[in-house]
Amino acid sequence: MKIKNMAASGLSGRIFYGTMETNDGGQSGKWLAGKQDVTDMAIRAVAEHCHITGTDYDFTLTDGRTIKLAVTVVEV
């Protein structure tokens, strides 16, 4: 099955968007030609979303630790 997907590279940490070939319709699979590096665009969109909505996010890692995603606005 071919699906559109966005995922972070385990090697570089860059965020890619494109089409993947997957057997289970999930997050794992093989990138097909044409994936695009959208790291800067994705990070800015998430930062703006958190700022506008006032929402913080917590994500649990496989080892039990937690990533907390929050935005702080500072005066320059």
C-alpha cells in the first residue's frame, strides 16, 4: 500500500514528507522517490500551533522517559 507520510530520520533527525510503500499502513516502510526535507517548515508550524492554541504536548519514549514540547515567547 502506498501512503503519504511524514517522519523523522533515525540517522539525521531531519523530517521528511513523501510517499511510502508500507505493508501495514503504519509508520514503517520504504520511502519511494520524491521525499522532501520539510524540517524547518514542520518545526515552525508546530511552534506556531503551540503558541496559538496554548497547548503543550508530552510524548513517552520507548524507554519510559518523556519528551515535553512547549513554547515560550520572549521579548527581544
